[in-house]
Amino acid sequence: MRGRSKFSILLISALFAIIINSCAAVVRPFAGTTAREPSKARIALSTEARALIDAAYVGLDESRLLDYHAHLVGLGEGESGCYVNANLRSWLHPVERVRFLIYKIAAGIEDAEQAESQYVERLVARAREQPGRMVLLAMDQYYDKNGRADRGKTQFYVPNAYVRKIADEHPDLFIAACSIHPYRADAIRELEECASAGARIVKWLPSAMGIDPADPRCVPFYDRMRELNMILLAHAGDEHAVNVKADPRFGNPQLLRTALERGVKVIIAHCASSGESADVDDRKHPTIENWRLFIKMMDDPRWCGLLVGDISAIAQGNRAPESLLTLLRREDLHSRLVNGTDYPIPAINIVVRTGKLRSLGLITPDERRALNEIYKYDPVVFDFVLKRTLHLTDPDGTVHRFAPSVFVENAALRIGDGSNFPIK
């Protein structure tokens, strides 16, 4: 009986291992791009692909290129302090587990014990193939209404100190942002410390962090942000990357008007290009697309000079195409748009849909082939070249593209140190 018992345990273990490995094999084509070295792309790419890359830099001051939206992640290696919710690492929660596998593969993490090292190594390799720098984003924990951290509702946590460490190790590539939940008892003190360390951007994901941006408790935080000349980069719209544990209504971009009213400069991530929210200005509170609420805010003269949109993820297949078409056509808003990759999201194959962009007439068949070739080597360069290539042609022949100013440091935000990003 003991022999049979041992055999059964071994059989079950073997079957479980096969299932796990099979799942990873099934997920991989949808998740990660490739292990090809980005540094070899210039040699391996076709003449057409190289020409498309070269064309993307025409008219740009490469020294001022800036990616406003790139993530650091980790699992706690080397006392980084990073944290991922246990549900994402357990097959008791299969949807979240598969989601985690997708991100892990896309991020180039092969060994969970070396997650931070492998992620940073891949990110550095990507960053070195693109002129300019990336803003690295921290991610604070979920806090309840009493200001208590709740790890059970925290999907992932990336401490400010860890982001500063990585940015300090690669000052030619990265700029550190911070993330501070305004309900924390020490929120303003942490804000001041981050500002003293050089951070200029505070990152929020309200619907996942449990932040109501219109809550009066945020007002003292906003006031101190304004005094310190810090910028709020806040996600708006539906959240796709993590399982939201808080109130999805917090994704309404109109809630960020409280920060604007206090004089805080606000970057709305992704230009709120997904989901719907109630229009708080309409007495009947109709539900409309978040991107329309964003455009409505951009058109409000009160927020000119304060409100900016971040076009990260705007061309992905899971976003409203109308938002992309509208932003391309609204050239009057381009001086108030900034670029971001939302890395590692561009490395997730399933959200990249160049065929959809071709069907919308935003790229040609030849451009699609060249872009797909670039993607196989480097999703960061691909993301940049794609956005520089997108073009919308009106019936009268007028061609709309994102202005070059979208891709360099925005003069109204001024987060560079003045030497790497001189304002001309």
C-alpha cells in the first residue's frame, strides 16, 4: 500500500507539473514577445523596417525624448519591498493566475526568485535602444478610509525607495516617480521626502488603490503638491491590467477636477480611453465614454496649462478606437499630450493589433509589415515608431499625425533636470 501511495503522489505531482507547464506553453504566445536581443535589431531588420525607425526620429530632438509612463515590478528579491497579491500566484484563482503568468512572461521574468534582477535587466536593454529617458513609476498599497494599508486588496506594490534606487543606478535612462496614497497618515511627509529626493510625478491608480480623487481628504495633499510643484499622473477609465478591488467609479476622469481646482497639474493616463462613467455635470448623470469626458475636460478653458493627456496604450486593441481617431484629428490638443509606453504592457502580444489599425486606415500594409518585424525585437521601439507612424486622412486629403511635441518633454511640466532635457 505504501508503494501505491508513493506512486499515486508521484503521478499526481507529475500530472500537476504537466498541467502547469502546458498552461505556460499555451499562455506564452499570447503573453510575451521574443527573447531576441534588441541590440541586434538594426542588423537583422529589413531595409523597410530600419527606414521606418529612422523616419520616426525625423524632426525630433532625441536628447529630449521622454516616456512618461513605464512600470517597475517585482516579487521581493533583495529586500526590494515589492509585493504581488498572493491570489495572482495561486491556481485557486485561475483567472488572476493566468493574468500573472502573462505579465511575468511579457516582462522577461523566467525565475521568480530573481524577478527584480531579470525585469530590470530586460528594461535596461530596451531603454538603451531608445534615445531619451523613461519615467519609472512606483505603486503604493491599497488603503482603507481609515488610512490603514490592506495587503489583501493590494494587487501589487512597488515602493518609492526601490524606484529611486533603480533610477539612481541608471540616471542616463530613468527618472524616478513616486506613488503615495493620500489617505495615509504620513502622506504629506512622504510627499515631501520624495520631492526632496527629486521626484516630480506622483502616480495613482485610483480604482485599484482605493482613492476617490474628489474626496475632501485629498485636498491637503493636493495643496502640498501644488506648493512643491509636483504633478499627478492618474489613471482614468476602466482598469485592464489589475483586478480592481476598490470602486470602479473612481476611474471617472471628472473626479480629478478637484486636483485641478487646487492648482495641481494633472496627467490623465491613457486619455481615459476605456470604459464609461456618469457625467457628473448632467443632472440626469448619463453614462458616457470616459474618453469623451476627458475631451470635455481638455476643452474647458479653466484647465488649460494644468491638464495633460498621456497617450500610453491609446493604440492598443482593447481601447476605444474613436478616442485614437479623435486625438489624432484634434491637433489643437497635441501641445497638451505626452507619450508613454506603459511598459511592460506593449510586450503583451494579445493587446497589440496592427491589423485593426490597418483596417482603420491608420497604417498602410507595408507599414504594418515593418512594424510587426520591429515588434519581434523590441516592443518599446515598436510602440514609439507605431505612434509616430499613425496617420489619419480626411476626405479632403488632410493628413493628421501626432505632433513631434508629444514625444519630448512637455515644457509645461518640466520634470527633467535641465541638462538632459534643455527647454529651447
